[in-house]
Amino acid sequence: MFKDYLQLKQDLTEFIDQLTATDVEFNTMALKVFQFQYEHNQPFRKFCRKRRVSPRTIKHFTEIPPIAIDAFKLTTLSSFPIEKTEALFMTSGTTNPEKRGKNYHRDLQIYNHSMMAHFKPFIMPDFEKMKMFVLFPPKEEMPNSSLAHYLNLAKTAYGTDNSQYIFSKDGFQLEKLIEELRLAEQSDEPILLIGATFSFIHLLDYCKKEGICFNLSLKSRLMDTGGAKGRSREMDPHEFKQEMCNLLNIPLEMSVNMYGMTELSSQIYDRNLYDYFNQQPISSVKKAPHWVRTVIVDVEHMKQKPVGEKGLIVHYDLANLNSIMSILTEDIGVQNENGFTLLGRAEGAEAKGCSLAVEQFISSTQPTGGES
């Protein structure tokens, strides 16, 4: 098994290193990953068998049944025994601390490689390194947070030596950040503010209250992720971008939202900064890397929706090597030619569809006579 894993990891690393991938190339790689996960991930294999799906019966990756993200809270979805895995990322548990999704990783080589390959062209195409201010706790304080790991990786790989966290054991250091922004304003050094959306909203609200604004280098930028999650007020994403760029006095194109989740191993970014530096028509839709395919599906039949029609978002993330590559989210989106637009969380019929998908997973993975 381990030898198979090493070979698959090498194949996937080379695949990620390609600049692009055709649909045929992606499909070939996806079927290899499916074969591995079907053979070694027992709950996933049971789920597939209930649907009469196996590596012998399918020809296209969209035939691989997606796993609802709540399944990560209900069972261990790991191809390797968990005692042989090197990393565990867990969801925040803001809605239910007793039930946290768990994504086990045999190692983090593919995760890290995936992160760095996609981060550079979408966040820092014009710099090898930038001074970063990280608006989230360091990974030492949150060892099971995929976001803490991601941000540490960004700071280590692409941050200058004087990059720093704007969090301490006492929480978000708002006054320190304002002081650092003033210094950056005076030096005209481009900076990257990167971290959780709720931290940015706290900064925005405080500066509004105090009548504070900044005049940063026009090459400065920000990347936010994660939303408010009950830690600050909710903001419309477009309003958030506009107000943050007004506060910092930077172009709107320099604000990027990252879409990610614990249950995935790749990140998806707004493509506006990428388009800006590649002198293309600027779009605010989200663009996945070539080793991820995003499909919008019908709630009732789980069939792919036509371009322009909304539905539940399914991601096929090849970097999610040890757990499950096919993830049914609780998000609603619309596919278009350049990516997809995130519309929000599932409600009404869509939410019921998510719940049904979880129920189907539970029923399919219960022990039955003669099945292993």
C-alpha cells in the first residue's frame, strides 16, 4: 500500500507542476486517485458499493459519488490507519463544538505543494516575497487548524523576514496593526494583509469609529478567508472588498477572497488580482487550480447543472489524497466559463438535500452481513 501511495504522490506532484491540465488529463489522474481511495478507504468503499460504483464501472470522474462534508464528523475517512497519519486538521466547531470534522493526512507534502503552486500566481505574481501581517493565531496555538497551517506556510515561503503575526495569547492586536500600517504608509513599502475575514471586519469597524484611514503603497494587497463565523458582523463580500480597499487606499483588484475548507487540501481564489496582472478582463469569480474541478449539481438527482444555473457545489480535489477527493459541500454556486460564483450557504430544499446526502452516507456505511 505504502509503495502505491508513494508512486501516486509522485504522479500527483508532477501533475500539479503542470501549468494547466486538459479535461482528459484531469480525468486520468482522478481515476487513479479514486482507485487508491476505493481500495484503502473502507467507509468510502462501502458508500461506493451501495451505489454500484467501482473503478471497473466508471469512466469519468463525475461518476465518483461525492461525500457530504458532515461525513467527516461521523466517521474516519482515511486511507491509512490514523496512527500512521502525520497531520490532523479539524473544523472550528463554532456551530457544534462536540462534532468537529476531521481530515487526516498521511503527510503534508501534497497539501503544501498544492498551496504554494496556486498561491503565487493568484496572490503574489509580482513579488518573490512581501512583508506580511497575519491576522490569525499562529499554528503553535492552533495545531489542528488547516488555516493556521496554511497561513504559516504562506508567511514562511513568501513573507519577508520582518513579517509577523498580529495575534498574541490575548487575541487580536488591533492597536499594533494600526501602528504597523502607519509605518508601512510612511515607508511606502508594499505589504500583504492576510488572515480571517472576521479580523478584517474588526479593523474596519474600529477605524470607522475612530475616523482612521490609510494611504498604503498601491502594490499592497489583502487576502481574507473564512467569513465572520459568529465572531463579527456579517458583511456582503462586495461591500467588504470596497470598504477595505477604501480604508487602505488600494485598488479594488488587490483584494482577494480565498475559499477553502478543512475537508479539502486545495484553496480557491477570486481571480481579480490574477486577471489584473495578466492584463485580462477582470472577473471576480472564483478560480480553482487545475488539479481541482468544481461541479454544480442538482439537489434532488445530484446531476450536473448547466452553466448559469445555481445548485450545490461539489469539489473534486486530487490533493485530498488520504481522505476523499469528491466532496459535496453545503454551499450554493453558479458555474460559468471562467470559474464559479459562490452564492452562500444551502437553505430550504438545498439544505434538505445536504441532510439527505448525510443520511445516505450513514446508512451505506453501517455494518451488514458479509460486507467488509
